[in-house]
Amino acid sequence: MLAKEKTTALGFAQAEKDLLAKVYLNRRGIVTRATFRSPVYQGDKGILAGHPARAGLVIPSRIFGFCGGSHQLAAAMALEHAWKAELPPNALVLRSVAQAAEILQNTSRWFYTTFAPGLADPSFSDKPLFAEASRRFTAFKGASFRAGIMAGTFPMALYALFAGQWPHSNFIVPGGVSTSVQPKELTRAFSLLDQYCREWLEPAWLGCSLERYLEIRDWAGLMGWLEEKGEHFNSDFGLFLRVALEYGLDELGRVEPHLLSYGAFHNKNGYFAVTPENHLRSVQFPGAYFDGNMLHSLGHEWLAESLKDKKEIHRLGYKGEPVEVGPVARMLIQGKHAIQYNGHHPGLFAGVYAHKSASVFTRTWARMHEACELVNRMRAWLSQLEVGAPCQAAVREQDGWGLGFTEAPRGALAHFVELEGGKISNYTILQPTMLNLQSGEALGKTSPMANALKDTEIKNLSRPIEVGLIARSFDACLSCDVELYKNRSEKEIGKVRV
């Protein structure tokens, strides 16, 4: 069976998180089409109907355990929109710090446990760098594995410093956060960020200071940095970069998709009225839709109506278009926004994307590059916190509807709630994995992940590592079962778990 059901503490069945890929090949072993399906929890399924309004803060964050903080944030924003709440500045900053910490702890753990072990797959044994990739990136036994896993403990500890625990905290509440800012906690938070840099990011991942890496502006500069010093060349990032080019990961899964980001990390601009319009105006990582050529303002009204009507929004995508979401969308839209609206340099990632498009390489690197950008931003946010200033404002509960959207580690995340008599009458969740897996299909279009797989050559039908690498580059947080079929006859020719 693809998935087994287990009963959660909440008393309902939840499917284990497996992904089924049905891949159709022509006679030359080239993918002609693919479909992705998962029994993973999609949306609300009626679980929250009839529950008190604040149940949305608790139940979804436990179902989506990998990104519990992000789901709690989106749920709180939906309630705050419905209740016309305002947030004090300290609450905005603490939410940004916690959201960034959740992304950071995800980044290194995802790379070393989910993606990098694929670089040590025997399918690449004929490559000159295979031996070093195996020595460094093999799961559990690799020389870099433990340090990469332990790197995630620093941002996790920072999150817990304010939230109390991760991932199932009660830190984010309507009206702000349920904590206060103390001098001792601030000092410890700065120390944890320094440890993250000093013990992993700079010596192990980059082989240089964070400042030196962030000076790089384009592909030529990145290649120059790689050869500049042995520490750069032999760092984990340096090895990943060399392996990616040698293995052809910059061509694998290469497409020019439409991208979507809802935006994240609010500016500290006094008390903040929580509405979708204010969110899009105030975020530091901009929310927008990129059609492959230029940015467009995000039409949140369309999203609210679709979620309210419980349409199969994950299949529709954005206004009917399939949309890829995740760090690659956040980083590119940030760069495009800088040049299109402010006339600034688009930055390193957008410069490289112009040459490499979306591929296994750029999707993977986007996650790691984002971590480097977030560290300095987190330092700035921590400096903005005011000891003794309020972190929560009173809210007046009322009936109505609310939309909350933000960015989870894996991409655009939206929660929609309707309240009647103080209880939930309608609740809809649109999570990023479903957009990457299925958006556009309802209108006969190819979903982002299926589009990335199309035209890929499967070199070994008994071990289709190409499918696994493409699927993992989207960070679907799912194991992948691959079924291979002949394109015309649709006869099954193989099955494997990657």
C-alpha cells in the first residue's frame, strides 16, 4: 500500500506522508508526462467545523507538524482579520524572528537528511566527485551529516526561547504573542545566532564569513568566489556547487515556471491592523505573482473567494495558472521586486536564476541562500525589540470571515476561516506542497512538479534517481514511491521507492 492510516491524539485518521509519482516514459526512457498524488491531509476536511474559533490555532499546527509555527501564524492572522485586530510593534518583530527561526532549523536538516544523501547515490558512481560526495553527504555516516543536523538546534533553541517549544507552541495568539521581551532572553538570542554562524554556517557550509558570501553579486562572482580560496572550494557549499554542475543538476528539472509568494516578515511600523492589504504593503520579503517575465501585484480577493467557496484551490493554482512556491519563489521575487520597484541591484540569486532558471540546483541552493540572508535580518529584528513594551493587544471576538496568508519553509500558505455564533462554520487551508504537486491540473495544465519532470531522461529504470532528486528539490516533505509506465500502452514497467 502507498499509505497507511494511523489515529492521532485528536481522534481522526491521518495518512502517513507518502508521495506517489506515476511517470510515463517513451521508448528512449524520456518522461512524457507525470502525475503526483498524496494522501497527506489536504485542507480542513470538516475537522474544525463546530469547534471554537481558536481551534484553528491548535489543530492544524499539529497536523502539519513540520511547519507548525507557520500554520499557527496563518491561523492567527485569519482570526485577526476577522476580528479587526491590531498588533503592537514588538509582536510583529517576535513573529518575524520565530518564523525565520523555523525556516532556518528546517534548512540544514532538510539538506543533510533529505537532499544531500541523493548525491551519494550509486547511480553517480562514474562521476569524479562521487567519492567525496559519498564521504561527506552519505546519510548518518557522512562526515558533514552530524554537524549539519546539529546546526538546526541553534535556531530551534532560539524559537523555543520566546515560544516555549517547537513545533507545537501556543506562542502566537490573536493580538500578538504570549510572551514578553527580557534582557536575558535577548542576550541569549544573539548568542544562538552567533553560534549558528560560528559553528556551522561560516566554517562548514560557506568556508568564509557571511559578509564575504553576501558580497557576491552574480554567477561570475560566484565562480570566482569558489576558486578564491581552498576553504571556499572545499566547504560543503563549495562541494555542493561543484557536484551540482558535474552531475548536471543545473539542467535536471529545469523549467521557467510561474512563481508565487505571499510575502513574509512585517516591518516594524507602529501598531499594525491585520488585513491582507496591510500584509502585502508591509512585508520585507514581498508577496507577488511572477509570470515568467514580470511581477504582478497579488490579487488576494481571488484567493479569499476561492477558499470561501471550497474550490479545489490547490488544483487551480493562481487565477488558473500552475504556480511553483517555496524558497526559489521567495528569493527570485525579492530580487525582481528590488529592481522593478526600487531600481536596486536584484542580488545574487536573481542574477544566477537569469542564467539557470528553476532547476534541481537552483531550488536547492535557494533554501541555503535564504538561510544566509535571514541571519543578518534576524540580528536586525532582535535589535528592534523593546524591553518592557507590550507584545499583545486585546481583541474583540466577532463573527465574520478572515484570510491569513504567509510563507512556510516550503512556500505559500493560506488559512481561511468563517465564524458564526463564535464557532467555526468553514475552514480551508491551502498548503504549499499541494500547489507544487497539483496546481493547474483542474484546467488541464501541467503542475509545477510534473512540468519539472517532463522531458527528463531516466537512465536506470530500476533506480530512477532523477525523479527522486526533482521531487526532493521541491521539498515536498514526503517520501516518494515511483511507478514507471510505458507512455502509449500505460503498462507498468517498474516500481521503486526513492
